[in-house]
Amino acid sequence: MENQPQKFKEQFFSQIYGDYVSKIYRFVAFKVDSESIAEDITSEAFTRLWKQIYLEVQVKNPSAFLYKTAKNLLIDHYRAKEKRPGDLGETAMLIKDESQDIEKKAILASDMDQVKKALAQLGCDQAQAVSLYYIEQEPLSEIAKSLGKSQSATRAMIHRGMKQLRNILEA
């Protein structure tokens, strides 16, 4: 990738963007309450990848880079959120839009809140592994790389995480 023409860098980034934008967005959206925040964090993750490519810093695993960057941005988001009062965010948008089936939205939001709260009770890596495997449907090998663990350790982590989630949700 070193000293490559600008067009090659753009094509490389465009390919990665096309392959991962929806995956990274879903990963982030599942962890925040607002679509706009999810979009902002996703955008920032890709902006940081573009800067690395543009500066010709070698990124060996773009997928792991994006997930790790998104995870760090989420941590930053929640740290900043603790310092300022909460807002209504997407909840206000649900109330405004009368064309939506509010009952269905409320049930879905309630279910998602329960799953999010249950995931929050797991360890950070375990919650990430479960989310990537079951929600993002990432291959085990990619999850293991992004967590810096072996595939067997990652598989065990996912299995234990699902067992804990089941216990939490059934309680």
C-alpha cells in the first residue's frame, strides 16, 4: 500500500467501506439509543480508517481496525454522556411520527432494551463476541482476530456468554 497512487487508495477504501459499513453500523446501533449517534460513530470509525490509509499507515486487518475503533468511540461516547444530562433522543422521534405502529415499536424497543441491559451485564469482550457472532453474524475467525484471542477461546467465550444471557433474561 506504500506510495500507492491516490486512486488505488480510494478504491481500496471504497471496497472496505462497501463491505463493512452496514456491519459496523449495526454493531454500533445495537449499543446506542439514537440512530444519529450510531451514524456519527460509524462515520468517525471510517474517517479514522481513511486517515490511516491516506497517511500510508499499514492496516493489516481493516475489519479488526474498524470494530476496535468503533468500540473505542462507543466508550468515549458513554464517558462523555456520563458528564452531561441525558436527552430524549430517538424516543421523541418515535412519538412525533404518527405513521409508525407505536405498539409494535414499543414492544420491539422493550425487547431490545432487555437484551441490551443483559449484554451490559456481561464482560466487555464477551458482550462484543456475542454481538458480533449472533447479531452481526461475523465468522468466528474474524471475531477472534478482533479480540486478539484464539478461535477456541472465542468459541468458549461466546458459549459462556449466551448461557449467561439466557440466565439473565429468564430471571
